[in-house]
Amino acid sequence: MIVVTYDAKTDVLSIELVVGAEGPHVAGEEVYPGAALLFDADGRLLGIEIGTASKVLPPDALASLLSLK
């Protein structure tokens, strides 16, 4: 199950592809200023984080992604 969350205070959109995958075994790779892909130790994609989401996403994309909840 994919979990999409948005923190309006920090303007960060998080998309968890593997729910609860956190800890020292998770490494992030910034692929664009403010956007990071999160991987496990085996290189599998666990999630995506987008900073300043309201500024870098196309119009209405944030609302569309949040409707996936």
C-alpha cells in the first residue's frame, strides 16, 4: 500500500512505497534540489520526498496526489 502525506508547515510531500521503512538502512539520494529518492541497503526504492512541494509540482498535482489517500 502506498502512503502519501503532506506536511503543510514544512511543505514536504512524502510518498512511501514501503510503509514504515525507516532507520539507518534507508539512504536518500537527492535527484533534484529538494527532491530525494529513498533506498534500502539492497538498492530497492522505498519512497520519495519532495521539499517545497507546492512550488515545484505542477498545478493541481499536490491535490491529486493527496486524493490517493
